[in-house]
Amino acid sequence: MKKTLLISAAIIALGMQVQAVETNTKEIRTANWAEMVGGQWMDISGASSVNAQGEIFVTHAANTFPDKNEFNFADTKFTGSGLSDGPNGSPDFGLYKISQDGKLIMAIHSDRGYFHHSSSPMTATSDGGCIVAFKQRLIENTDYDNGKNIMLRIYTTADPNYVYSIEEPNLQKEDGWVYKGYVVKFDKDGKVQWRRNISTDTKKIIDGQGYERSCSNMFDFEDIQQGPDGSFYVLGKYARPMTIEGAPKEFIPDNIPSNWDYDFVQHAAGDMFLTKYDAQGNYQWTLTHKDGSLVANEGVKKMVLDNEAIYIMGHFKGEAGQSTTFGDKSLTIPTSDIQHQFFMKINFADNVNATDDNIKIEYAKVLEVAKNQGGKKAIKPMFISVSDNKLMIGGGIQGVLKDNGKEILRNDMNFYHGYMFTANKADGTVLVGREFFPYNGISEVESVHLAGDSIYVSGYTLSNSGWTYSIDKETLATGKFYQTFTGGNCTLQSAVAYQNKITVFGRGRNKPFGVQGIASEKIDPGQDQSAPEYKSWEVLIANFTFEGIKYEDAGVENMEKVPEFTAYASRGCINVVSAEPCQVYVHSVFGALLKSEQVGIGTTAIEMPKGFYIVNGKKVIVY
């Protein structure tokens, strides 16, 4: 089914109005496969990732109860702890490793512990395994009364005899709100290779109203990634003294407002941290702001890595004129009482011998969020991606986004619209931006992927279905938008891409999903139970193929797909020699797509920084 709309849209580039005519073609895509992941109160996935071999990883929390303690991937069932009969049950951990044809390869699952899927990032690693930063809570389902204090107990389907436990026998239980952080590296079979602890002070404090509070939840994990040399980077925020296993010192937050009421949810506060481990989990360094910074809330959200650098983004808030300093770069609050967008670049080459005290920042930028016509101003950054020498950043916004006073994009409505902008990754110069709401109600853009000449945009919508946009990588004008599923009583949450395929994750509550080309019995979530605390909600995972990608298997796995194709390096570039026009994909050694270009007959030079690359399956080292 197709429906074509012609819409004249204003695209704002570098503060200048550039008119672009958008031809919006609505299409319903046929899925390659779809599967359901189910459990009590589980209507949303946690983190998702894909490795260089195309294996898909996804986490979730299933809230199990004494009489309902199962969760599942498709027809494979797992048993959780089911110890709590409270309204939230026992949030058990599930992680699934899935092939590109939708088959379950391996699962890691827990039956003890209180898993926070929204504060426990995960990424696939180059060895076929993954790494997870767990935020765990000490609560009644930890076997506290037996003195074990089990924070997490997990199993893997690759070995039915394998059990791994994290115990804290000396940890004091403080009103059920004691949190601990664990960075856990899993191998390809779901077995633990190493674990490192990150924790904050658990001492109780007296808040501004004179009440005693337990503040051990004053930290969050936000992202975790693997670098090109195998190192690992953990991104998060803390607002109480923090201890990192292996670090030579305790990290003390020093920009917490003196009148803070310690309400971490309603009045967020805290300092950003970025911790580096080597491939074996040995501590390297931690970046946080310089002493004396006064910004109230460094709301760091996501990071992305290529062969050259780490790129970090988020939002921060304080009083106008206050600043926070990272390395030798400062960020200054444009206006008070509002969160503003920030992003920064940390070059690997400049930090080979870095320590906690001398980490170098290549650049750091602030984009102002200003009031719209209705007086609304708010921003929720959700993603950052790097490809084709560009950064792609976005999320949800109310108001106007500005760069040094120049308007990048605006949303004049009284509710969130999805937004996105691109920037030059070399110096952070903003190129072009736009918001996404007018067509199908994307209120948060949560992921983007570059394929061919298009950027594929996925995010949270308000239309009781899932949509993926195809937009021009230069102007960000919409070309096509694809309906990936309907129903589910909820919407698309996020997506991961591999070569020319995209896998989407849909939220589901009580009503069947409709996925084109898939039998209905595979996608019908369980129905409501009689008691309101028993909800059999589910997550949809569905896989689709991109249009217009010339070589379906071009990428890391394909060694000979392009006839008479040669790739070799010279200083600062990759030289491609082809006997016919073809699509060239440049991947990092860990499978991240860095650049996609159509080349003609003969030799084409593709500029790339120093590093190790996979070019349509061929290994190339740029010097």
C-alpha cells in the first residue's frame, strides 16, 4: 500500500533557511521475521546492539511474581525468582542473542536480583559476547535474611550447569533502596569473563525538609561501548561520593546545589563520569569535570565511538553564566532554569597515556534550548551516531534549538516532537537540523542508521504503530516512511541495523501486533489477567530489509561479492578500484558502519583517518 504526499518543508542549515520539497511516500513493509518476548509488566526492551557478524543482542526486565514467575523469548521459557508479591514483583534480567534470521542463539537470564533495565546499558563485543553495566538494588528477593545478599544470580542456555552469583554479604539493607553497580563482561556463551564494581556512598542524609533519606541511588549508568583497540568505556552520572574498583581515588561530586532536596527523580542533579577499562578489565582512567564547576545537572545520555574518537552527548542545566570544565574545555549555561544540549569529542590519539588528571578534550559544544511561541522549552536527547564524517544527534524537543543564537530547528507545539541534527565530527560545526512530528507523530527519535544515501530514523510515536523514516543524509528531507507494525496498543521504541536489514523493537500492551507477512499467532501478546498487578505484556522484535542497497551481504562477512573489487590504503584515504559501479561500505573492526558510498568504474579515493577498517569484507589499514 502506498500513499504519496507533497509537503514543502523548511530545512534550517547553519542558521539559514533552505527550502526543500519533501516527497513523502508512505509504505507498509513486509517483515522477514517477527518474534515476541514476554513476561509480567514487560512492555519495553532495555538495551539493544548488533555485532560485526550480524548477531542481535537485546536485554529486558521481566517482573515475576510468586505464582507467575516465567518469561520467554518466542517459545523458549525461563524461570525468574518470583519472590516478591509487591506491585512491581521481582524484576529479573533477560538477555537474548539472536541471529539475523530470528533464531535464538543463546540467552542469559536471572532468578535473583532486582534488575533496572533503564539504567543498565549493554553492547555487543568483538568476540561474539557482550558487556553489561548492571544497576542492581538490594531488596527482599536477594536472600538477605540468609546473609547471602545475592545482588544477581544468572544462568546461560549455552551451559545448563553454569551459575554465576554476585553476593554482597556485608552490604547493609537500607529501606530497600541500596544500589550497586557492576560492569560484567560475558563471552560468546554467556559466561562471565570478568566483573568490576562501581558504587556510590550509601550513608543516609537529612534532606532540606529534615527527613532522613537513603541516597545510594544517586548514580546511573547511561551507556557502555567497546573501543577499536578492545578497551571498554562506561558512561554515567553520580551525585554521591563514588568508588570505582581499581581507581586510585574516590570521586567526589562538587557541583551539587547547596539547597538540593535529594529528589533524584523530580530534581535531577549530578556530575558526568566516563570510565575506561582495557580489554581485560583493568582500570585506566575516569573523566569527570574539573573541581569548582557549578552546573547543577550534567545529564549525560549516550556516546558513540569510531576509529578516531569518543563522542558524548546529553543535556545540562544550571544558572545562566555557570560553567563546567572537562579537560581544558568549558561549557557555559546560556539561560537559567532549562536544560540545554551539549556534545563533546575525546580523541584517542591525544589520550594514549592519559590519567584521571590529564584527559584531553578535542572540543565541547553547547546548543541553547529557547522558548517556543507557546512558552514551552524542554529537551530529551536520546541518541548519538557517527557515520560519513558526520555526527547525528537527536531525541525529543519542545521549543527552539539554537547554535550561537542561530536557529537550527523548532517545535512550536505544546508537546514533544522528535528532532535530529547533523554536525561535522571533526570540529562540531552544526550542519542541518529538523523536527519529525508532522507526519506520524514521532515524539522521540531514538535511533538512526545510515544506509546508501539515506538515514533511517526510528523512534517513539503516538500512532499505535511503528514507523521508520528514510531521510536524505544531506538535507534531512523525508523521502519515504515505512509502517513496520500496527496495534500492540503501543509503539516502536528503538532499532538496530546490520548491512541492509533493520530490526525494530516495539512496545506492546494486551493487544495483538500486526506485522505484514507474519502469521498472527506468532505476534499475539498474552491477555490481561484478572488481577491488575498481573499483566502479560510483551515486546515485539521484527526484522525488515532496506530498499535500494545494491549488495545485500556487502560488509564484514562478504569477501567476494563485488566482482573485480580492490581496496588498498594510502596516506589518509582508502582507494577503491572497481570494474563497475557499486556500493562501498566502510566498517570499523567491530562492525560499526562508518561510511557508505556509491563509487563508479575505476579508482575512487575515500578519505578516512588513521585506523584499521573493513571495506566490503576486505581489511585495510590507513596510515
